[in-house]
Amino acid sequence: MNAIDRCKTSLTLEALLDEREVSRIVGRSVASLRRDRLLRLGIPFTKLGALVRYDPRDIRAYIDANKQVVMNGE
């Protein structure tokens, strides 16, 4: 079961993902996620004290929003 599937029914604090998990899901380095946070770009995140967490629903929305459609023949 992947990290996004863990929270299909309800979101709990345990279902929030850390930056390493998000890095694996979206195929970007932890450093690039940190740079995005600094520049207020990319995937929305939550700060819990020193902890940074991501909501799997925001990750899905980010992936969907960045989907590229290729039209053949145009």
C-alpha cells in the first residue's frame, strides 16, 4: 500500500506525509521540496512546530494540476 492509499477514508495526523515520502511520490529531491517551501511554490504544506507535513490530497491535486495533455496531429 502506498502512502496516498493509506488515507483514502479519513485524514488523521498519522496520514500526513513527511518530505521524504513526498519526495518518493513526486520524484523530486528533498532539497527541491525545501526550496519550493522557501519560495512558497509547489505543494501546500503544514508546519507543526519544526515538523513539515503534506496532506496526500494536496499532493494529488498538485499532480493533477501539472498534468500535461499531448494532442497528436495538432
